[in-house]
Amino acid sequence: MEERKVPEHIGIIMDGNGRWAKKRGLPRSEGHKAGANVFRRICDYADEIGIKYITFYAFSTENWRRPPDEVAALMDLFRDYLHEAEERREENKEKGMRIHFIGHREGVPQDITELFDTTEEESRDAGRIDVNIAINYGGRLEITDAVKAIARKVKSGELDPEDITEDDISANIYTAGQPDPDLIIRPSGEYRLSNFLLWQSAYSEFWTTDILWPDFTTDDFDRAIDDYNSRARRFGAV
Ligand code: IPE
Ligand code: IPE
Ligand code: MG
């Protein structure tokens, strides 16, 4: 049997928490709690099987439209995770997890962005797996931010507009220096990107399942990778 290729970078849109809770007559926040535990499990598993980069979509720039109590419950879960990361600093270092928070910092409560900074700082030297957690993330906002950074260079005379390349955009987005995702997984039976990694997903393979995120297992993750192995990635060539 041919050996299975593990994608270098996987993106996951963690969707379906609300429906999972509804099916059980629970508040939506319970679905988010269950989803957060699956996030931890899949993160560890990705490391175990040798994935180098993984990006989890946790909160979009559009998710602020949800009821305030739901937004507050999500922020509390982010706080729990961040405190836990602080407590497990040594363990995470051993695991080699380098954590990055990608998204727009403005608008996120300050105590949380401060914890983003310490968590990133403390995991900086780890190097086995890069874990991106997308919070207050929107692909369009990310590209807009990149355009602003490039425009500033043009204004200061550092860069000629004629010399702007795709690489300049790639160098100014939140995932600068990382490879684009090979595979994007979306559970919960939706077939859309919902503003996730718009620039980076130009040639990503897409895999969906009806399973809701809190029910998603390492076996499902393996199924996605197996399926990825059967895809012919042509990148426009023959
Ligand atoms: C994903 O689950 C979590 C976030 C978007 C923060 P949802 O809360 O979107 O769950 P559904 O789609 O309503 O089931
Ligand atoms: C996408 O899920 C955002 C995250 C998983 C964080 P949504 O549930 O917000 O997406 P839509 O609204 O169904 O497109
Ligand atoms: Mg949803």
C-alpha cells in the first residue's frame, strides 16, 4: 500500500456547536464548551500524526452579530483556554506547540489580547507544530489590513506600485511565512468558507461532513486525510 501523505497545513472551520446543543435541549454555550474539548483533542492528535501547521477557526469578524450572552460565553471559553495554556506552559513546550492568534486584535477584550501575547511569547521557541487560532478573524479584513500595510510602504516611497507582487500580499497577511492550507475541513454540513483564509485557500482541497463539531473524532480527522490522499492536485497544470 502506498504510504499516506499527511498534509502540511490543515484548516478547520469548527462549526455546528449550536445545533449539537439544540439537539440535546441544552443552551448553545454548552455546545461551545463541548466543541472546545474537541479542539483540544484534535490539536493533540494533529501533533501526534506529524501535521506541521493547523489553523482553527474559533470566532469570525461576523460572529459579533450573535446575542451578547453567547459572545460572552465564547470569550469566557477563550479565557479558560488561555489560562490553561499558561498553567501547562512546560507541557506545551514539551509537545512543541507554537501557538499564534490570528485575527484583528482591536475589538477583542484587552485581558484576552494580553493573554494572546503571553501565550505566543511563551511558545515561541517550540517548533514541532504551529497552531493558529483564528479569533476575530475575517479573510476580507485580513486582506484589507495587508493592503493598508503595503499602501504605507508606497506612500513612504519604499515600494513602487508596479513592483507589488502576490508575494507582497502573502508577506503581509496574518499567516506570513507559513505554507497555505492543503486541506480545509468543515463539519456540520455547510458548504461555504464563511470568510475563512480567503487568500490562502486559493488551491486548498475542501472536505465536509454532516457531523457536528462536538461529535467530530480523530477517526473523522483520519477520514478527511485519507480522502485528501485520493485527490489529484493539479494547480492549473495537466
Ligand atoms: C461554531 O458553531 C462556533 C462559532 C461560530 C463560534 P456554531 O455556533 O456556529 O453552531 P451552529 O452553526 O449554530 O450549529
Ligand atoms: C464560521 O461559522 C465561523 C466559525 C466557525 C468560527 P459560522 O457558523 O459563523 O458561519 P455561517 O454564519 O454559518 O456562515
Ligand atoms: Mg455555525
